[in-house]
Amino acid sequence: KLVDLQVNELKLEKHLGTEVFPLTDYEGVDLAIGFVGAYNLNAKNIQLVFDKSLEGERNIVCGANKNDYHLRGVSVERDLNIDEFVDIARVNNGESCAHCESPLKVSRGIEVGNIFQLGTKYSKTMGMEYMDEDGKLQTPVMGCYGIGVGRLLACVIEDNHDDYGPIWPKAVAPWLIHICMLNKSEVNDLGQEIYKELSKDFDVLLDDRGMGAGVQFADADLLGAPVRIILSKRNAANGQAEIVTRDKSIKKLVPVSDVRKEVVALLALVN
């Protein structure tokens, strides 16, 4: 039974052994936009590759390669000079697996790594050989792989973020602790002291730009460190510091003397 299928360009490229480009300029190819069909295309020196789902189909409708016309009652193998039938269709949700026949579930994903099976293409070109256990010269079969670090980070952010920026898990966070100093001239010494102490064991970012609270908080959200320490003139006067997790689930005022202990405790709780 025919369904609405789309061409999987990767399958087609693999079959043809070359890159595929969608036709965007019809000038000079004598095809009618919106009415393109497979009928009589061989006369135009166009290779016809059909998906296997069309093999044996009869009484279908296809474009007539003429403006405002379609052809009815077309039988694929009788009326169309097809070069070959191959699997080039994009699978749809619920279709049967080609291997186990179970229903397929289609999900969106991102390529974070790939493997290239190079065969002997480069080893032959470079004249690379080795002697096997029987004393005969052989050409090595090559392969290589790549991991997209940037894409991996994008995946992490996709799964760990809010409307204001990333919420980095500890394992990949560029900094575990972000210190914001409000009223820098009043709390700079305290901020430097806390930074020096925590930097002995953790990756710490100290915002010493002297910017306003709004700018510092917005930038801290964009940088996404798991734990944030906020130092202000008023809290410092009371011997306190504010500690907040990046996801805003925990927010507390603690004595300055307990900052390290509280930070360690929070880092144990966050992802």
C-alpha cells in the first residue's frame, strides 16, 4: 500500500556515490514546476531511481512534465523506463523495521560523532602495505572516527536549561562557582578572600567588573555555573553572603564563615 513518502537524501547519496543537490533552477532542464513526473524523462538523459515501494504499482497518478497536466492510470513498470528500484525512502513513525518487523519510533536527534569506513581508498593511494602471517603483502583497511565536542555541549544545554541560559551539570561546567560582587568597592576584599579560599579546590569565576546587579545576574545565568555566591554591602555588613543554585531551587543567606561548608553541601545536591 502506497503512503506519503519522502526521499532520504543520505540513502540516495550513498547509493549514487555522490552528493545530491535539490533542483532549484529549472531553467534549461525543460521541466514544469509543480508538474514534474517520471514519464518520458529518459529522453532527457535523466537517470531514474525509484524507491522499492513503487515496484509493481499500477494505476497511479504522476506529473506529465507539462504545465497544468497530470497523467492518470500510470503503471510503473509498463509506462516508466526506470533504471533501478532501491530503498531511498525516509521511514515514518509506526512503519515496520526492516530487520525485526517491530513498529519503528521516530525521534529527533543530533549527530555527536561519526565513523568513516575508508576501506582501502587511501592506503592504496599511499602505497601502504603490511606483511601478513603467511608472508604476503596486504593493503590495510582503514577507518576513522570523530566526536563533535561542540555538538555534545549543545546536547547538554538542550537537556539542561531554562529561559535565561544553560544550567551546567557539574561534570561539564566550566566553573562550579560564580561570585557576584554588588557594590564592588564595598565588598571587593571579601570577594577576593572567598575566591582565594574556594579556588584551592574548585573552579571559581569572580565577577570583578563592577557592573550593576541586573547585568551581573543576567550574565551569570548565561554562563550557567551550578552555584552562585552573591556579595552585597548590606549582607556583608551583617556578616552574611547569599548562595543560590543556578536553577533557583535553593536560595539562602549564610554566615560568611560558613560559605565554604554551604557551597560544598550545595554542590553535593545539584546535578
